[in-house]
Amino acid sequence: MAYLRLSSAGPLLVFIEGDGSPWTGGGREIAADPTPQQPLALELAARTAGAVLYLGRPCYLGLATAAECHPSDWTMGRYSPEVVRSLAVATGRIALEHDFREVILIGYSGGGTLAQLMAPQVAGLRAVVTLSANLDVRAWTAYHGYLPLSGSLDPADSPPLPAGIIEIHLVGGQDRNVPPALLDRYLTRHAGAQVWTFDAFDHGCCWQREWPALLPRIMTQLDAAPAAQAHPDGETRLRSAAPREPPGH
């Protein structure tokens, strides 16, 4: 399930929602529907001008009882290769159908985890932007004392992204769900990633309120990078750009 708003100019901004509520009863029971009650990524998409795709996660948004769904799709396998691939294919299909040559992935919390995992599979990808994202799944589950997410991929185990894909990770200094220190292992393998830390923010606050000011800063960073070039094989890619310091915030 997806929501698409078209525009005649600019890249396609793809928003991916967080994990929502995979479990109930204090983590003892699998949720019948993991859809978040407060969809933060949807609120960000609604506050974004231009071409926007809000991409529903598999088996979310009331689809948990569909025949092809299994509880592992939103519990232990929420970042599985199948989930990642389905989101990447849906993004690519929509971008192709509407002739978008550039795509920007924007993911909140677990949606940021998926955006990072999707990145190598999305043609024409210009940037990955995450907010309060869990980029080291193993460290995150250990920190909270959760069972390992068997069946899920871990961005911290992945190789660096292809040259030219810009990474900007927005981090809340007061985030107790994904503390900034949990990024350390990921950043050792993704040295070109930019990390913008907002000392007063936590996991949920204050991304919606500040998004109208944050997005122009992000786009300014992308505008400063080299433009996309078409390769002989027809795939649109970007030349690599040196990482830049984030603007003041």
C-alpha cells in the first residue's frame, strides 16, 4: 500500500515508516496489526512539498491478515531480505512509471534501517536520510535485552554504499530508544556518512515540528553534490562527493 503525490520537478522523496508495535503485552505477544498509532513518517511526508511517496511496509496498514503475510514479517524478520527487496522493487517500479530519475529515501526509526538496506537496490538513488534510525540491529537488541532479530539483515554488517549515494543520519541526543552511541559500529564501515546530532531531540521529538526547517537544509547539502550522470548501461547514478559538515542547527 502506498500514497503518491506527483510533482513536475525535483526528485521523488520516498518515506518509510518506523516499526510501529510489533509486540503487545510488554513484548510477550505478537501484535495482530503492527501499524503505528502515530505514523511519524506519514506526518513528515504530509509536510513535504514536491513529489512524495509514502511507502507502506509489507503487512502493515491493515494488511497483516493477508494470505501472504506472516508475523515474522513484522517481528523477527522485519528487516529480512524479502522485506527489503519488496520495498526496493516497489520504489523502483513507481519511479520508473512516473519517469523519476532521482530518488531520495527517508526513513524514521526502523524505516531508516530499511532505507539503508534498500539503498544498493534502488536505481537512481541520490541520498539516504534517516531519523532516529537503528543502524546496528545487533547492538540495539543487546542494549534493550531483546531477542536477536533472526532472519533480519543488519546495516552495520553491510559494506559501504556505492559511491555517490549521500548518507545523512539525524540523531537525537536524548534518544533512549536508539542512543547515539549505537551508531559507532555502523560508522566504522560507512565513514563517509554525515551524522547530524540534535541535542534536545529524543526518539520521537521533535522531528515533525522541525521538519519544515530541516528538509531545506538537507536539500542544500544534496544540491552542493555533483549532479547525476547517465551511464552507458542506461542506469542513472551519481558521482561520489566528499562528505560535508552539516549546517548549523
